[in-house]
Amino acid sequence: MVDEAVVAPDRIEALRERVRSLGSAVVAYSGGVDSALLLAVSAQELGEGAVGLLARSPSLAAQEEAAAVELARRMGARLEVVDSRELARPGYVANGPDRCFHCKGELFDLAEVLRARLGLACIAYGANADDRGDHRPGMAAARERGIRAPLLEAGMGKEAVRSAARHLGLSVWDKPSLACLASRIPYGTPVTPEALSSVDRAEVALRRLGFPEVRVRHHGDVARIEVPPGDVARLASPVVREAAVRAVREAGFAFAAVDLEGYRSGSLNRTLGPRVL
């Protein structure tokens, strides 16, 4: 549970001030708690001067796109859904440690086209204060383009963001973090539409089996399944294991493996060794 005390009134007001300072903005939006809070506050403070941009791509789970569109509708926020072509970018397909740089580059380039067409002042995205200590090449793409990050500017970390989202009545306030599907593919393994589709289908099936927080890491023919440590025993139990194996095979994998260490965000970053601070 998120402690309501984590987000003090002055922190929410600091976010509102940062948003008002934008004047008008395209808000990069995915339907996750960070971008949802930013879009909600932007819609409140800037009205028609705030427009969300949802990038439709193979790396966004189909269920996530539908949920994001519905959430924006409930928030009363303007939203544009635009096709993203990051798979046309060699740097993204190569899937090096800088993959997110190329992905965010595509997103921000799309946002710039929309910003210019609508005559808005700037572009904003949902980086928060906790993102500064992780491996986040996408933040470099944002800095290069002068993209604003009001949550970070207001000093709001993940817990403060969740608390503020709950305070504002956003249904995603406790939604598990959900990085793009490409994050399930090990660095150096090319990103393909087929691999992304296999991951998406396998994760959808595993959520239906009662694992809302799950990652299917794509290791060729092998699907390495990560669930929270407390769920590992249940996943490995005979009945559930059989259903999970069947689901993974139907998604296109030959083998299913359960990671005994359990789910941890960015587990594939371990292969980068000391370069990740």
C-alpha cells in the first residue's frame, strides 16, 4: 500500500506549478502511473493546451493500448494515438544497451511533429526522481531535445507519484510497473515483431492464470518467467505449471523456465555489469 503521507500538499502544488510553467504541451503518455498522473494534472492545469500522445507500436502490449485510451477518456484529457516506427531504426532493432535512447528518440520525434502541428509550447514526459539512479538511456534522448520532466522537477519519486495518483482518484495508482515489451529481450538479440508478439501473448496468458506482475524474458526458444518471489512456488505447483507451460508454448516458445530468483525490474541489465550504476 502507498502511504498517503508520502505526497505532501506542497509536493502536489509543486507539480502543478511545474505544469503551469509549460504553458501548453504534448505529454508523452503510455497509461502507466507516471504518465497518467502527468497527463491528468496537465489536463487540469492547461485544459485544451495539454494533449497526450500515445505511440502505438509492437512493443506496447495490445491490452495496454486499449486501457490507456480508456483512462485518458475518463480523465477528460485530449489524446492523439500515433503509429510509432521504432522498428525502422537500426539502433533500436540492434538492441544494444542504448535501445531506449532510440525508442525515446522516435517517441519524441513524433511528439515534436504533433507539437508543431498544434502550435503547443513544449513536450513533457513522465520521468520521476527515482529514475535518475537507474540505467535510463531514454533520459539522454530527452535531455538532447530539451524535453521537460515535471515529476522529476517537482522532486517526486515513485511512491510520491503513486500517492498523488491515488489522491486524484486515478485507477492506475497501484498499477505494477510495465516497461515496453522490448525490455524482455536480452541486449544484443535483435528486436523483431515476432519476438515482441510472443512475449505479449505469453504474459497475457500468465496474467489470466493469476500472476498480475509477470515478465517473460525471451531467450530464443526458452521463455524465462519471472514472478514475485512469493508467487514462485504457486507457479511451479503441478496444476499451474502445466497451464503455464501450455500457455508459453502456444505463444511460440519451445520451453518454459521459472526464474527462482523471482521478478526484479531490469533484470537483464545485470549483463551490463559495472556500467550500470
